[in-house]
Amino acid sequence: MYCKRIQRGVLGLLLLSSLSACGGGGETSTPSPTALPVDSAEGLWLGTIPTTNRAMSGLVLDDGSYWILYSVAGDPSILSGLIQGTSSSQNGVFISSDAKDFNLQTGLLNATITGSYITKQGFTGTISYSQGNVHNTFTTTYDNDYDVPPNMNAVAGTYTGSITTSETATVEVTAAGGISGNTNTGCIFTGTFAPRTHGNVFNVTITFGGQNGCSLGAATVDGIGFYDAGAKQLTSAALNSGKTDGFVFIGTKS
């Protein structure tokens, strides 16, 4: 699962939020994604986590991997975390045993996700955490923007905005698939993006320059991007190979 806008409201300006403060969950092996069946949970899903009063949105991709963004409790305008993992979904049943929740407030948590869905209609489930025996339910509906062909020319442009209360960034995305950017803290980064073969989603790779202002050092991260043409908003999330660090980016085109 993945964020298009977290109910249109979450972070309407640029956010490049390092997840490096979210350590402490330990390492678990990650199985290789496999292609999902036609009646799978693939798609863009928007909804809420009513047990904690949070907005959420996410993507389930055709290979079973998923990306979820969720807000802080009671405020859909502030990002609280990212959940990423792999899954299987068939005959209305969704199962994931390797979810990693990069919670910006409490740290890295391991979880499992189980749920039920109707293809391209509705998806409900439970996120269960190994720490503290916590179970959070969610309810989402399908968003047809997932079915729009990805358009690199539409994504191309300059995105600017706030990172934190004291940091800003400018990011340039080209129609040829290039990414370059810098922050007012002196961090320079470059990367690439390319449309996936399924869904209105892009594969994204970012390499940071290692300057003192780079919270991710000289790391390379891989993930996905989604462009909301109506809002001129680009959302991306990416993790390092060990799934211990990464970033979330939400920017509006100038």
C-alpha cells in the first residue's frame, strides 16, 4: 500500500523525512516478491485506521510488495510513519508476515498484516505488532487513479517545499527519468525513476551525496513513486537494502 495524499490532506507540501531515527526493531529475512493473481489486492487504497484515529493510504503492487503511509492520531495533515513489506493475496484473503513499521514517534516495529478484500472495491484488515501485543484495524476503499497509465512527461518538473520547520528542498524530475535535488542543509542527491509495468506507479532509486547535511549519508535507497496529477503532487518512499533506513517524500510541483 502507498500514499497518494493520505485522504488528500497528509503533507500537501514537500516532505523529505529521514527514517533513520526508527531503529531498534531487529532484522528479519524478507522473502522475494512473487506475482499476484488477477483477483489480488493490487491497487491504490485510501482509508483510515479507526482504532487509533489515523488516516492511511497505500499501494499493493503486482509483485505483492506494499507501501503504507499513515498520519498521526487525529490529524491527517501530519505524517506518522511508513509500513512496508511483501504479501500474498488470493480469493479475498491478504496475508503478510514481514511488515516493518517505520514509526517516526516510537521507532522501528515488526508486524504482521491479515485482511480481506474485494478486488478493486474494498479492503479491511488488522496490523498486529509483536511488541506489546497491539492490534490496529484499518478500512480502505479502492482508488481508480491506480488504473491511469503512468505519464513521465506529466511528472517532470520542479518540486519544492519544507522538510522540517527549518529545512527546505528543491527537487528536479525530468521526463527522461532523472532526479536531482538539494536541501538548505547542504545535502545533494541524485536518482532515477521509471514507470512500472503494472499500475500508475514508478520505480525510484535515490543516492545521497554524503555531505554533512545528509541524514542518510551516502546511502542508496530504492522504492516507489506516485503522481497525483490533479494536485500536482509527487509522493515517494524508499528504503535501503537492509530495510533499516529510508525516506518519505511528498512534494507539490511549482
